[in-house]
Amino acid sequence: MEIKLDIPNKQVAEHVLWLLQHFEKDGVVIEQKNNTPEKGPPLSDAYITKNWKKLLMSSKSDSTYPESEQYKVDKGQYLAEKYK
């Protein structure tokens, strides 16, 4: 089983991690990922136009999204708007 948590409050996140670490001896694996994107300088329209393929190929996507319930909801809303 895999559980993903998005905890915006740093103090609450530390408490949750502390609690989960007690289950590591039972085989629970804890992976911490920082979801905040790195902020660089804003990209100009000229740069995007010139390098759009490189930007697209270097972007990451959530491979579990197409199988998720949220995808079904989003697709239903899109099709409902499209075929009004």
C-alpha cells in the first residue's frame, strides 16, 4: 500500500514523520519529497518559443493521474463542457 500526504504545515509534517518513523522497524518505508517547485527566473516568450520541445521533454508528470478518480471527474467535466 502506498500513501501520499501533502502537509503544508511544517510543524504538523514533522509530527507525522516522527510518528511514522516508529513503524520503520515493521517494514514501513518513508520517503520525503519536497513538492515545492524550484523558482528560477521567469521564462521569456522568446525562450519558450525557441525551446518548447526541450521544456516539454524535461517536465515531469504524475503517471498515476490517468488511473485516478480525479481524472475521471476532470474528463467528465471536460466532455460535458465540450458537448453542451
